[in-house]
Amino acid sequence: MSPEPIFLFILFVFLRRVLKRDGVHPEWQKMLFLGLFVIPVVFLVSKALHIDHYARWLWYGVLLALISVIFTKEEFKSLRNFIYAFLPLMLLGILEDVVRLFKGVWVDKITGALDTAEVFSIIWLAAMLIIANKQKKALEKEQQKAEMEEREKKIIEEKKAELEILVAQRTAEITRQKEELEQAVVDLKSAQTQLIHAEKMASLGELTAGIAHEIQNPLNFVNNFSEVNIELASELKDELAKMNGDEKTKTALHVLADSIIQNQEKINQHGKRADSIVKGMLQHSRTNNGQKEPIDLNELADEYLRLSYHGLRAKDKTFNAKITTHLDKKLGMMELVPQDLGRALLNFFNNAFYAVSEKNKSGLPGYEPEVTLSVKRTGRTAEVRVKDNGTGIPDTIRDKIFQPFFTTKPTGMGTGLGLSLSYDIITKLHGGNIICQSKEGEGTEFIIRLPIEEQ
């Protein structure tokens, strides 16, 4: 029986397995699969027709073609050792068939030598197959090792990626916590500053209350006796008019009495002014028990804005200013003490109009006095902003503006209690806060925040 069909069948099986494993050349896979059926059919037909000799040349041709493909195509590199094992036996078979085409004594000698060579080729085949098997096992072992290393590498990369994600998440979390802590420190410093300021204001309030009580009694005596002295001086003038005597002397006494009356009137005028200051101090220090009631903050703020403007216009007919309002119609009613809050807002409006009036007097070209009122709701807080483009407040005195008796106005223009009283009304009576933003020469903005109580 000729070994060529068997070898060819085995070669077809190996080729198809290699192509199927690598997933390439599906058209070749179909041809090889078809060849697995064609080879047995051709073999059986050659046996039945007794044309084995001719069929062998067909097998040789197909084998040589496949060997050529295996040695030229890189995807069949793994089958080359297998071909090296069978190649001597196959070449000896071809050479023996070629020699048998001739006749002569030399043919028998060559045939005998070829038979001997076939024995060695079979030994070669066995040795190559054993070596190939060992190499295959070694290769498979290396492949398994490489696959294991690749899997370990992949696992390490996956773990590395997971760790990088965890590190990134942790870094982001730490960064967020750091920012929150920094913000908390800023808030604590701000709260500390506000507490110190509030404590300072409370201490000043207690101090002013004590001073006011001590001053009020002697001040009442000054005012009362100045009024009595005016009455006495007037009676003295009446008595001088009834007396008979030298007219020159009477005139001199009249002048002296008039001077006394004028001096007493000045004393009484300034005494009453001092009395109003003392009353303001007492009002500032008095605990307010005002009753809160539902009030439209928009209407209240707008009303006192107009009241302040027209009050300044009554004193100075030449003064004009642009008034801008931004009201929040959706704010709704709020629980407030209208009289006290109105008085506080009036102080802010008066200061704003005073600032723009003073700046307007400087005669800056193109300057237009403007006061802006804004009311809006932000969350559970109502925000009132009073902004002007007046003279502004220097940084050096901005922390002092809410202190009692501190004022930048000329003597006689203010008592220095307006903003201090407003501060107490906003912070103590209504539980709000005030922020002052100002730039000297450009203007000032007071931001008043009032908590909105749930109805």
C-alpha cells in the first residue's frame, strides 16, 4: 500500500487545523475540507482500476504543491518540522518510481540502495517525530508560561488601573475635604470676627446706656434753669421799663439783659440737642419688644426710600438724584417690626443720599448722583441692597461705622447713632446681618440680609 495518500490526508488535516486555529483563509479551509473526501475517493478508484502507479504521480504532485505552500507561507511555519521528517522518505519514493521507468542491471543496484536508504529515512522520520514532539511540548510549555505571564501581566495592569482609579478618587476626596476645611476655617474666622464685633457693640451699648443715665439728670437741670433764666431776664427787662432813671443806664441794662437772654437761648438750644443725643443713646441701649407683623418688604423699603429723598430735597431744593429700584414681587409677606426696620432703612437711605450730595458738590464733570434699591429673595433669606455712587468709605474707618457716636459728617450734621441703632435693629431684633462694601471715591453698598420665618 502506497503511503503517499495517507501522508497527504494527514497533511490536509494539519493544514486545516492550523488555518482554523489562526482564523485565516476560510476559503482554503473549505478546499482542504473538500480534499479530505477527495483523497479517499481517488485512492479507492485507483485501486479498483489498478492504476496505482499513475495515481502515485498525482499524490506526488499534490504533495510537492503543498510543501511549496508550507515553505512560502508564514502561517504554516509550525508545520515545517513535520515536512522535514517526511521529506527524505517522500523524495526516496519519487526517486524509486523514476528509476523503475528504466531497465537494466544498474536499475536493480540503485533500487537496492534506495531500499537501504528508505530504512535510514524511516529512522530519520522516527527521530524527527520524537524531536518534533519534544519541541512541541517545550513550545506548548513556553506558550503556557507566556500565556500565564500575559494573564498575570493583565491582572497586574487591571489591579494597577483599579489602584489608579482608587488613588484618583481618594485624591479627589482629600482635595474636596481640604477645600471644605479651608472654607470652614474661613467661615470660622468670619464668625469669630462677627462675634468680636458683636461683643464690642454690646459692650459699647452697655457703656453708652450707663453714660446716658448719668448725663440725663444734670442735663435736665441745665435745660430747665436756662429756660428759667430766660424768663427771669425777660421779667428784668419789664421791670427796667417801669423804673424811672437815667435812660442811658436803662439802655445799658436792657442790652445786658438781651445778651443774657441770647446766651441762655444758646445754652438751651445746645442743651436740647444734647438731650436728643442722650435720648438716642437710651433708645439705642433699650431692649426692643416690638411686635412683628406681616409686612411687604418691597413696599416698606420703597416708601422709606422716597421719604428720605424728599426729606433731603426739602432741605436743599437744588439737589436731584436718580433713583433706581429692583423689587422682588414674588417675595411675599414677611414677619417684621415695621417701625423699627423702617427707621433702620431710613438711616441707610439718608447716608446714601448724603454721600451722593457731597460728591455732587465737588463739581465732577459728567457725574450723576444715583441711589439704587434692590430687594430679592435668596433661599430662606430676604436681601436688601442700598447702593450709591457717592464718596465711598475709606478702608481705615469701615470697621468703625457701626460704633455709637462714630460719624464722618461735620459737627451738627449727625449724632453718630444712626448706623449703630440700625445695626441693632437688623441683627438683634430681626436676627439678620449687614455687610458693607465700599470703595473710596466710587461709592458704597450696604447688603442687609433678613431671615424669612416660615408662616
